[in-house]
Amino acid sequence: MQGEKVGWAVLGLGRVARRDVIPSIGESRNGELRALGTRDPEAVHLEGLSGDVLVTDYEGILQRGDVDAVSVCLPNGMHHEWIMRALAAGKHVLCEKPIASSVEELHDIQRMAAETGLRVMEGFMYRFHQQHQADFVRRALREIGPIRYATSRFSYLAEVHDSRANFSLGGGATADLGCYCLDQLCSQLGEVTEVDAVGDVRNQVVWTAHSRLRFDSGAVATCFWSFDAAPQWNTVFVGTEGTVTFNQPFASSGRTSLVCRTGLEDVVHEFDDTPTIVHEVEHFGAAVLDAQRDLEVSLGSSMAWRRAADIIDAQIHQSAE
């Protein structure tokens, strides 16, 4: 690696890549953008793009010796194929959520990562926000005592006509919204052991989901996500000694707040704008440069939410038949 910086390439130039990932690599302290992969290299017009950045097709990215890590920003249904191809080509992979469309796909990725010794991480940018990284927040979640109940909701009302509504491209509200709810709950409560889910299916994809969950920690939870409901996103953890409420738990930018309650006293904490994706890129780059460094989002934690999601979606599809 040149000058102890990670050489990055981005696969796919959709909204997330253009708005978030490419600028964040440019702002990172330990990374440099070396190449962009697109099916239409002639259509690339990005402000601030260095003349040294090669624009090529997806296959061309994997042949470049100056690329150490690949950010996969393709439609969900293409993640598995291009993660596997990137690993086979010797590239580390940071993949936008969801990292895989099924438990079986994620097993493939885990196996390939173990065989190659390369780093692979699911891009849950929300985990790098101050409201999740601050020591006092983590302490507050411990101080409310054993968590007995939690609820997490994420929805918006929109006409969805892109890959999010396409079954063959891994679309659906679970992949787009529910993954956040499940990841946050599993990260605090453990593995899901029981699921009871109902919802709405449109064009073969889950549009709305409501689930009751039990975890191996003994906690129970409810979840709701939808493409067809008023905008809302919040998560509440209820322990034996108090509660912690995240009012904007999955924010990638902007001011956020959370409320810690013990007894009858509420303490509100506010957080300034946090460049979460810059932090995510730098974290993954540091793990590429130091193989001993733990990843914030392990493949094991990705498997925990993915396993629950597969069961939830299967139950909703079955009830809709």
C-alpha cells in the first residue's frame, strides 16, 4: 500500500456512492480513491474528481494493483456476486447494507473471507454516529439494568420505483429499513430465538412488516418497518432500572438526541452533526492496514440480523399467499 494509505475503488455510482461514499473516501485520512466502477464509464460527471481516478467497468476494478479495498454500492441483489469476485481478486470489501440477501449468501461470504484472510464489513454507517459511539451512551445502556423489552420503528411514505421495489435486485422494506432495526436490537439483545411476523407483500417484496421477537438474552421486542407509513424512526430499550430512547437512531448526518430515564428523571443528550461515513471509511481502512484490529460490524453480527430477517420475510410471504 502506497504511503500506508488504502487504495479504494467504488463499484456502482448510484445515489449513496455519489452523495456519501465517494466524498467520504476523499475526506478520509487513511484512504485514497483510485478507481470508480460503472457499467457506463462515459456517463460519469462528478465534481472534484481527480484526473488520477480511473473510471472503468466492474471487472476492470478487480484487475488493478493499486486498489486494496472495494466499496460495493450496487443494488442489493448484486452484492453477493461482487463481494465474492472482489475477494477472489484479493480485495478487501466494505459493502453497503444489506451485505447479503439471505443467510446462505452470507455463509458463502464468511467462508471466502476466512479462506482469503481479507477484511469484509457491512456498511451500517449509523453505528459510527456519536450517539452510538459515545462512552456515556454505552454506559447508560448498561446502567438501565438487564434489558427486558425494546421496540424499534423505521418507516417513510414514498413511491418506490427503483431497485428497492424489485424482487430480483433484492428489494423490499426489510432490506432497506428493517435491517437497521434488527441490527440495533441484535447488537444489544443477542440472537433472535422466536419470531412472529405479519405484513404486506407487493410485487413479491415485503412492503410493511410488524414482528414480535424473543432473544436468547430473555428480552422481547417489537419491530415495525414500512414503505407505506408516515416517517418515523426511533428505538427504545427498557431495562429493570430505566429506559434509553434513541429519537433518530439511524441518522447518517444532522443533529440527533436521545433520552435516558432512571426513576422519574429524564436526561436529554444532544449530538452535533457527525460525519458517520467518513468515520466508517477510516475505521475500515485502519482494519485493512492492521489485521489485528477488530471490525465494528463483524460478519457474525451481520449474520444475527440476517437470520432473523429471513425468518420474518418468510413468515410474511407465507401469510400473504
